[in-house]
Amino acid sequence: MNDARRQRLLALADRLGTPCFVYFLDEVRDRVAAVRAAFGGALALTYAIKANPAPALLRSLRGVVDGVDVSSGGELTRALAAGFPAAAIHFTGPGKREAELAAAVTTGVGAIVLESREEATTCAALARARGARQPVLVRIAPDRVPAGFGDTMSGKPVAFGVDEEDMPAFLAELATHRELALVGFHAYSGTQCLKPDAIAENWAIFARCFAAAATAAATVPRRLVLGAGLGVAYHDDQQPLDLAAVAAATAPALAELRARFPQARLELETGRHLVGDAGVYLTRVLRTKDSRGVTIGICDGGFHHHLAAAGMFGMVLKRNFRLANVSAPIGPAAGTFQLSGPLCTSLDVLGRSVPLPRLRRGDVLVIEASGAYGPTASPSAFLSHPSAGEWLVDGETVVDATR
């Protein structure tokens, strides 16, 4: 981190107060542009709201991305409030409640992503009651996921989607629901991947599944959604994902899909990759103490705000996020430190054996790669501590991201 960025983050911490999340809109726009450029603009880009549903951010993404993926009635409400047209929204998730499905049908979302037989039956009944014909996508759960993904949602018993091997029977039953219009297929098997070859292999599996499903349904799909799985380099020993390498590796699978389904819109669904690196978490050291040979910085922020940084959001082995002390001059590490939060539990540790040039009361610490799965993926009500602020920075303008 260069000195100019350190000084800017320190000034924001002083201005906004800590603990807080800061999201840099120019960095989100740059990442969107980079993804589009890597694939030559050939893929529509759908933002998965679950990664960061901050209202100000969503409004800023209108017109920047081509659509949004929502996974709850609450996210649907946020997407509509942000100005996204209903036709640009698709609704995923294995546990959609009947009221949420009813809202989606009434709103006229671009597609409801079906993930089970019972969901299809419920959706058809709701559409029939409203005299509507609801466009749907069918989510396919392939029989395997390549190695290299941080979390997998296929290749094993899963709540997500329809198992690949059950697809012919599912599609035959779906055809009896005249109130549902099958417009295409969706697949999202794994997340947080930094290996271009693994992503390419996964998309080749998707292409195979899409072709088999289209044949079984005797349909020509208009939409094919590829769950990206594009990762973020959270830790010091990781290299950022090479988008050019991903585009080159996935070119054969995409070419196969375009040749077989020239009329279909190919959509890339991603959330973390667009916003993860564009956000930081700022927390201030309340006090320090020595305990059995370890110097501990006790901070005003903790896992109640940032569960992922504490290693409890899909991480098998707890590893530190990229951390820095922006109050200290740039220089070599003076030692390693433990960074703990204010909560009354030993789980509240944001960093272990963190090399820093110093650690003093009042120092501001920054946790990088905090733009995705921050406040909304954390137990913010635990011990009734205040919520962390969320701020959206657009050039010199800073606004409350939660409004």
C-alpha cells in the first residue's frame, strides 16, 4: 500500500469514525470494465446482490451492470428501490418462501430460478392465480466440481438446483406447468476460485449440462447464466486472479455455447469479484496488552462486523486478511501482533501473528478486500455493540452507503 492511500484511509477514519467499511466506487467501476474487456464484451454482467447490498452502492451500479441476482424478498425490494427494472432481475435461492415467490411473480421479474420440483409447483400455482406466465430458469447442479473452489454447491448432496442426473425427469414435469415459460438454464457450482484452469473446466461442465438440458427439454434457450466463481486475493500469499488467463482458458467452452445456441444471451453472474477488493474495513486500537509473550491490540471492531476477516465465513483454515497499520510510518515489521475485537469471546480475533511496524493505542488498522460479505454476513447484534458505519466514496464525495 503506497503512502498516498495510507494517508487517505487515515483521513477517512478520522472523518467518519471507526469501525467502518469504506467502498470505493471508482474501483468497482474499474473492475466491471476489466471483466467486460477480458471477455470482449461478449458476456452480459449480472451482479449478485448478496455480496454487498448497500443501497447507495446498488443505485450506483444501475447502468453499470446489465442486471442483478437476488436471493430473497428483501434483496428483491432493494433491487427495485435502487431502480433496477424487474426484467433485469433474476431470483435464485433454494428456500424461497411462498410470499417471496408471489412478490416475484407479481413484480414480473425477468426470471425465477427454479431449484426443486416443489418450488416449480408452487411457482406455477402462483402464476396461475395471477393469470401470468412466469419466465423461469432451471438451476443445474452438475455431478462434479473441479478442485480449486473455496466453497462448492454441486457434486454432492446439495440444496441448490436440480441434480444433473435428475434433469430429464424434472424438465418433463416442468413442461406440464403451462404457467411457466422455460427461458434458459443457470449453473453456479463453486465460489472464490483463483485458478483460471479450474474456472475453465467448470464452465466446460456447464456447457455440457446446458446442452443436455436443452436437448431433454426440446427447447432453444434464450438465456444461459454462468456462475462465475471468480475469486479475490484475500491473503498475502495469494495472487490476484488473472482475468486475461481466465478469458483464454474459458474461450473453448464459450465458443461451444455460442455455436450451439447463437440466439442465447450468455450471462456472467458474479458479486465478490466486482466489489471485494473495492472495500476496506477500518478499526482503531483501543488499547494494547501483553499476554504470555504476545502483544495484543484490542480494537473497536471485531467479528460482529466482519465475520469473514475472523476466518468464520467459509474458511477451513483461518488465515489473516491483508492488514496494515496506516497510522505508522512505512517500514519493516517491528514484531508480530494479535488483533482482537471488543467481544467477550475468544473467537473475536481479526489477525494472528500479524507483522506490523508498530501497534499503539489510537492506531488505525485497515483490513483490505472487505467490500464483499461484510456487515450483512456478520452477527452484528451480538453483545449489542453499535453497527459499523458503511460509506461509499465516489471521487471526493462520501455518502452513507446504507441510505
